[in-house]
Amino acid sequence: MFLHYIHNLRGIIILLVVFAHAVAVVPQGDGDFGYLSRSFTANVSVIFTVIAGYLFAVLLDRYQFKKISNC
């Protein structure tokens, strides 16, 4: 069960996270660019965390834990 749309959304959100970090170093005025950049990057980390948590929950059943030997 590979969820293509979730992985595509994750890729878009990753690009928005990179954009948020890049825009953080640019001085933002009150113009259109400042408004748009704040709008796109306001809660992108929260959305990324929700998607990552959802994928973790979906894929957890298939994960095989490795046993670590004691030294």
C-alpha cells in the first residue's frame, strides 16, 4: 500500500520548508512578497510533522526491529 498522493504532498511540504528557511534571511517588507512568503510558510512545520506522523503510523506494522546484542 504505497500512498503516492501522501508522498507527493510530503515533497511539496519539504520544498515549502526549504523556502521558509530561505525566506527567513531575506528582509520582509509590507509588500506583496512579504505577505505571500509569510502566508506560505506560517505553519509548514506543523503540516510536515502531521504528514510524517501519519506515514510513521501507516508503515509501523511493516517495520522490523533489529535486536542489538549486548557487549
